[in-house]
Amino acid sequence: MGIFIFILIVVCGLAGVTFMQVAARGVLVVTVPYPAEVARSVVRESFGLVWDKFAEGDGTDNFQARLRRHPPTLSAEYEPAEDGGCVVKLWASRFVSYYGVMGHAQLIWRKRRYVARKLQGAVPADLAER
């Protein structure tokens, strides 16, 4: 019985690591009903003092955690949508991998989800009055 529990824990651990790696390497696309300038300000406000807002990366805005060793870069790109809104793409554009495993994958996954929630929940004042 003990070996079964051990194997179950190992399998669950490997499944969790695999999920985090796949989720952190993907692109998160968020469509918002307001213009790119407003979306950009919401994204920039989502990163506090422990994030470098002028990091090198492949996006329009690139952010890197300051208190990490070899932190990945979270990039954001803004494109106008057909309906007048904006499409925001969030992804890890630069990262260090150790034997094929992305370093700080959970950090990127959590921060992308946080920024997406902020984008979807933000309603600019001029749109709220309508």
C-alpha cells in the first residue's frame, strides 16, 4: 500500500510540473472592449515595484521580476480588434531552461492570469458612463 501512495505522489508531481511548463510557455490572448492605450495602462499598472518594466523582450511591453535569479520576461503585445476593442497577447518571450524545464514557470503562469483578470475586470471611466 505504501509503494502505491509513493507512486501516486510521484505521478501527481510530474503531472503538475508538466502542466505548469505547458501553461507557462503558451500565449494568453485577452480581448477587451476598450482601446489599446487603455489596455496598455491597465497592464503596466498590474506590475508593482518588484517588477522591472523596461526589460528586454519581444513584445511592446516587457516585464521581469527583480528578486529572482535568471527571471523570465513576460511580454505584452496590443493589437486593435475588429469591433473597436483591443486584443492583448501575453507570453514568456525570454527564459532560462534547466535541462528543458523553464525556470520560474509558475511565476509567469500566475502573473499572466492576474493581468488577464485585471484586463477583463477593468472598465475605464468613460466607458462606465455609457
